[in-house]
Amino acid sequence: MGKDKVKKSKKHVGLSDGSLEKSTITLNLGPTHPATHGVFQNILEIDGEIIKSAVPTVGYIHRAFEKIAERRPLYQITPLTDRLNYVSAPLNNLGWHMTVEKFLGLEIPKRVSYLRIIIMELSRIADHIVCNSIMGVDTGAFTGFLYVMQYRELIYEIFEEICGSRLTTNIGRIGGFERDFSDVAWNKIYQFLKEFPGVLTEFENLFLRNRIFMDRTQGVGGISAERALNYGFTGPNLRAAGVDYDIRVAKPYCRYDEFEFDIPVGTTGDCYDRFLVRGQEMWQSMRIINQAIDKINVLEGEEAKLYHADAPDFYLPKKADVYTKMEALIYHFKIIMGEIEIPKGEIYNCIEAANGELGFYFISDGGRSPYRLHFRRPCFIYYQAFPEIINGLMISDAIVTMSSLNLIAGELDA
């Protein structure tokens, strides 16, 4: 009889009111836990350490960017884009400017395109430095993070020299740049290209064949190419699953079709492959930057001096002229305050941002502001797949998986 009672107690965990106690625990992962690297909440049902289900919550830092954009002229939208993926803000800024230029039909000088490519690829490297080094931290390796972050700081110094800001950059203008790159900026770019390859090699040597890192990332958080495509994955997370889709090649913009570079592709779509793809993309970005510098150096005459297009209705006049000339002051006011009406129409334009396809769906009814502006944010798509990817994993694996997807809260909650 005693044995029967023991068996019964194993089958039925009874409460005083006669109901049955559930065998799983509800755990809030976030929204303020440091391991989530942002304001994310995931309501997990766990059996011991194993995740049985997850419900993600979005919207904790929703700032209504799209609604705000409907009340802002074109230039006042640029600071909104800073706050999407703030780890690589120049990509957002320049993506928006290129969308406006495409809509207006502006012709951009070669040199402007090459300068933009340098900035965009430096931004991509900065983003991947953060993603891969944080993956190291989440698996217990802190040294690599400290080592490579010095060079993210150097990239931010380059941005600061070009536009005066580091993180939320507001870099560039519709039609080009506010000013040409200074000698200090060029020297810092050359310094980065000279020193970073050795640092990246050493960083990879710390991780690529590290048994602990491999055990923590291989076979963890994987997704098939078919599932990734069904969700709408793009960028490194799609390429890690084996799909060689890169907008710079598939739909070239900003003269990327003039450059030679490879598209790193993985096979398993797991955390380790995402790490590898981003690592290889950093090498390809340096290769692109070197080509851009070579192309700038062979330009001659007036073409070698241009840093903006001829677009007086949308490109801001020089600050010195604004302070001394009435016409420049008037145009500065009209452009900033949106007194110059934009044509009617609609357009979708996208770039290969650090996390994938960053798109802008822009509709104009001919007024001073967009009738509608939708930001296509890659992180918003990845987060939908997160519950499926981590199902059956341990809590520690969910943290590494989140890092490998490079989920950025600002990009998720526009």
C-alpha cells in the first residue's frame, strides 16, 4: 500500500484545493536583465533548465518613429534613424538619405559614393565587433571584448572627426556630406586599416578553435534556410543559414557594383556560423574600404574635390554663408523647416545594414513631410523567430542565441 501511495504522489502533485500543480516554472527573462543586452522581455516556461516555450514582448522602448516622421520634414527625420540600430547609426542615416535621393532623382558624384562606402563599411565593422565580442562575454570570455573594443572606439573617433558625433551620428546630408574628410579623419582611417587586421586575427585565434566556445555555440540556436526565409531573415543571420543573399550584390546601390568582395555563407544557421559569418564580413569590409580609397585617389580635376551633389533645394548651404549671406540663411531655414515641398509619389529603398535589409517605404502626397514612412527593421523579424529557435535549449543557450542574432532594442521597437 505504501508503494502505491508513492506512485500516486509522483503522478499527481495535488494542491489543497484539489487542483493540480503545474510541473514547469514561469520565468521572466528581461526586460531589465543585463544578459538581454537591451529592453527585451521573454516570458519563459522552463522545466528545470530546459525551455519549453517562450513568449516575446515587444514595445518597451517604442517611440512612434513612423508617426513622428509624418510630422517632420526630411532633414528632421535623420535623427530618428540614429535611434534604430544605434550601434551602427551611419548606416541608418545614409540609407535614409539615399532613399530621399532616389525619390528626388538626384545624381550623386562618384566621390560621394566612395566616401559613403567607407563610412558604411566602418559602421558594419563596428557593429560586428560588438556582436562577436559580446558573444564571447556571454560564453565566459571577457578579454577578447576589451581587446577589440579599442578599435570600435577608433571608428567612433573617425565619425566624430567627420560629423562631430560618435554614437547617434546624424552623419551626412541629402546629396553628400556636410564637409570633406579632414586629414585627421584620413589618418585615423589609415591607422585602423593598418592595425585592425592583426587585432582581428588575434581575436579569431582566441575563439575559432576554442573548445569551450565551440561547445557553447555549435548546434545551438540553429535555423534552417527554409525557416529563415519563411520568417523573412536577411543579412548575416540568413547567410549563416546558407543563403548567399546580400543587397550590395543582388540590388547594388552607391556604386557597390564596382567593387570586388566575397559573401561569407554558413551551413547550419547556428550561433557558431553566425559568429563566423560576421567575422569574415569584417575582413571583406576592410577589403572594400581599401578599394574605395584607391578609387578616390585616381579621381582627377573637379571630380576629386566633390563631397556633395548639386541640389540647392535640399542640400544645406555652408554654415559660413548662413551667417553672412541672406540668401543662404533663407535656404537653410526653408530646408530645415520643410518649406520646400517634395513631389508626390512613393518608393521603397533598402540597403544592406549590419543586421540585414534596412528598408524605407516612403509615400509623399506633395507636402512638407512624408504621408507615410515605414522602417523595415531586420531585428523585428529576427525576434519573431526567437521563441522557435530557443525551444528545447537551456537558459544559458538562449542568452548566447540572442547575442548571435544581434538583437538591438532600438531597431526592434521603432
